[in-house]
Amino acid sequence: MKENSTDESLSSRSCDRCGEWSAVRVDYYAQYRVPNEYERLCRGCAKETNTHTAEMMSDEELIAAIMDDSIGYASPAHAQRHVQDYKEDEDTAYCERGAAVFDRDLNALIESARGHWLPIQENNPEKAERLLETVEQWSEVEVQEGPAASMGISALYPTHSPTGTGGDEDE
């Protein structure tokens, strides 16, 4: 009989911090940095003890994270508006994705992007660097060629992104 790999993430033990029975191994929470003192945590404690926040990220990293988390829906200018609003303590994401996915909650949109960026940055810094370069190049196209060219890049992004599997990476 084949062992079920999902059993490893399910716990028969409680959270090392609060005692709740929904705890999983700490490494399950790849989008958080949690102290090494815990072996198992529940989601609430993982969020509460997280030592990495969006405030620790540069604007460029947040822009790249929003772009890649949205698989190209957000262009650099679009993502920059979210970052600017976030830095000015706004709380509403005024876009279709913000409304449909995050119920217009800008903090949730930023947290999703941060959680998306952290594993890329930590596990594959080369991909993170390529993504930052993509932001810079796409920004130049937006300025020089306008929104129509940016929409074309957005349409191709899911299959040609620096963190995706498409494109010329394998050639």
C-alpha cells in the first residue's frame, strides 16, 4: 500500500503555541517566516508569529510580487498604484482582480503577493532577480509604447513569465 503524502501535513498533535488541534508542520507555511522554536503551528499562530511583512519589502519587490501573483493581470503601473495606496494606508483595491479575488481588501492583495514572493526569493533568488528585471523591462514598454503594448505583455505573461514554465527558458 502506498503511503499518503498528505498525512505528513495533517497533525495528530496540537499547535506548539496555542494548543489548537489544527496544527501542521511549520515548513507547511512557506509563505511565512516563523521562529525555529516551533515544530507545529495552527494557521492563526503562523500568521501571528510571522517575522516577514510587506513593509520589509522594497517597492520593486512588491510590484514584482503583485505582477507575478496575478499571473500578469497587474502591469507594473497597475501594481505600483496598489503599492502606493498600501504605503499611504489605503485599504481598498480598486481593480477587477481586487474586487473578484480579494473583496476589494488591499491588505489581502498585498499579503497574497508577499506570500507568493517569499518562497521565490528564498528558494530561487535567480528567478526573483529575473522577475525584477521583467518589471523594469515591462515598465519601459509601458512608458514608450503605451497601454496597448502593456496589455499584450499581460496576455502573454502566464506562459512566458520568468517564474512560469513557458517561454525560452529551456532553449
